[in-house]
Amino acid sequence: MKPRSLATALFMLAVVIPGAARADDQPLEVQVVDALNKAFGVHPGFRANHAKGIVTEGTFKPLPAAASLSKAAIFSGAAIPITVRFSDSTGIPNLPDGADAANPHGMAIKFHLSDGNETDMVINSLKFFVVATGEDFRDLFLAIADSPPGAAKPTKLDAFVAAHPAVAAASATVGTPDSYADEAYFGVNAFIFVNKAGKRQAVRYQVLPNRVVHISPADAAKRAPDFLSSDLTQRLKRGPVTFHLKVQVAGTGDPTRDPTKPWPDTRGIVDLGVITIARVVTNSDEAQKQLLFLPTALTDGIEASDDPLIALRGGAYPVSFSRRNP
Ligand code: HEM
């Protein structure tokens, strides 16, 4: 057995047999899922994060400008079928949609390519991210777990937030939307578009609605627990909901490694095309269990940047998937 396959076998053993290795010996992608489970509890069948959601389907129709930035097949002209899951934050499956902790809301898009392959975008309503490394992501959720209501002040979370200014700054960019359809979603991590001539361009995704509507915390607290999924179901009975998929284009020197650092608002935005959400899928609760959206499921013409969170997410989501589909 080659060393690499031995390492892989040991990794699989440690994942499959709980307690087979000490927590701090586990790969970071396992440690982050453990931290999410510790903060939110283990809820069999549900995601470790963004546990509550609704699955829809529709199409993406690219605009010609997209093909000049990337040779990806999703930008080649024809409308492409998509599956889109909207979600609340946290691993708590029955969290009220209006709870503050349900922010940031998530949007996960799976493009179904004509050759049978898939490519995904997994984005949320934070304009930039709360942490820049996987270790900090893990430690944030461990601090949340160690700071229950009534914990002595300053709590572990207070200390983490004081030492990581991006947590408060990024959290200030979200608000509870009146609808999943009236929210803007941001890719946060940088990806590299490669066009037919081989030109490489760093970009960050934005999925923008026709209008953003945020409601006050007092209003959010009065809404029904499932108001976001009920609203979307009702809206889609009346007609489709649309968004524009855009990218913010990096300028020289803009950081691609650090998702806590927004690029200047003056950077160019390119409209890549229109996302049309047509309907909620039949039996959304069952469908979401089988679905795995991966920030690393990329098609030729779209590549990960040097942001280390992308590969970590690509490892952590399957760990969560294997726990919710044992
Ligand atoms: C170190 C960074 C991160 C880690 C470790 C992490 C971890 C996770 C995990 C374990 C899940 C559950 C996956 C599943 O069971 O399928 C998840 C879901 C999700 N995450 Fe992250 N995440 C990170 C950063 C982000 C960022 C930067 C965004 C958005 C910009 C994001 C948006 C989402 C969304 C939308 C979902 C739900 C996906 C779905 O609908 O299936 N996450 N995350």
C-alpha cells in the first residue's frame, strides 16, 4: 500500500469510527464539523450548518458578457437547468426563520450541465466573511458552544469577537429578509475565471434580487416560524422569481486569500445572466437530504483561488453529508 493511500485509509477509519483518534488529531475538515455539532447539537439527517432549507428548481440563462470572462459551459449561451436550495444559518433544523441566528441566509446553486456533470455555487447573505482560516472557523463555533446563556462575562465568544474584528463587521452586513426572494447573496471566497484566450481573472459572486427588503428584529420576531419557506412557496405559485448572477472583478492587488476583506465598491461588476426560480421541488425535505452542494464542484473555466477556505469547505461538506446520510 502506498503511503498516500494508507493515510487515506486511516483518515476514513477515523471518520467512520468515532473515538478512533483524539479530536485534535482529526483532519481540520472533521474538527470544523465537530465544532458545528458541538455548537448546534447533532440532529440526525440534517446538515451540520444551514440545516433548515427549501429546495427549488429553475434555469440559468447567461448573458454574452459572461463568455468573455469564462469559457465555462454554463456561460456558453443556452439556458441551463438549476437546483437551488435556500437556507437559514445554524445546524438547528427547527430554528424560527426570523431568529437573529438564522442570518446569514444561504443560497446553494447546482447547474446541471448538458454532459451530465454538475457545477455548484454555495453563497450567503454576508457581504464578506467572519473569519479567514479554518482554524478560526472551528474556534468561533467552539467559543459559541462554550458561551451558553448565563455564562460568566466576558464569555469565550466575547473574547473571540474582541480578537477577531471581522466577526462583528461582517455580522453587521446582514439583516432578516422579508423573503428569500428579496435577499442579496455573496460568494465571499474568490474564484478564478479563465476565458477561451487563457486570460485569468479573480472574481467574487453576487446573486442580486430585483429589490432587497430587510425587516426589523421586532418584526422578524413576530413572523411565523417557517415564514421564509411559506412565502417562497406562495410566491412561486403566483409566478417565477428572478435574480441576476453577477461577479465583482478584482483589481490589481485585491486580496484573493482573505474573504474577510471586501474589495473596493468601485471595482467593476459584470452581469453574467438571469437565475429564474420556477418551483419548489416535490418533497423538498427528502430532496435536501440527498443533495450535496460543493464549493469545489467546478467546471472547466472556473477555478478555486488561493483562498484556503475553499478547499476546507470542499472537505468539510462531505463530512457533514456522510453524517447526515450514514
Ligand atoms: C471554513 C469555512 C466554512 C466551513 C468549514 C463551512 C462548513 C459547512 C458545513 C459543514 C455545511 C453543511 C454541508 C452539508 O451537510 O451539505 C455548510 C453548509 C453551507 N455553507 Fe458553509 N462553511 C464555511 C464557509 C461558508 C461560506 C464562506 C459560505 C458562503 C459564502 C457558506 C455557505 C454555506 C451554505 C449556503 C450552506 C448550505 C448548503 C446547502 O444548501 O446544502 N459556508 N457549511
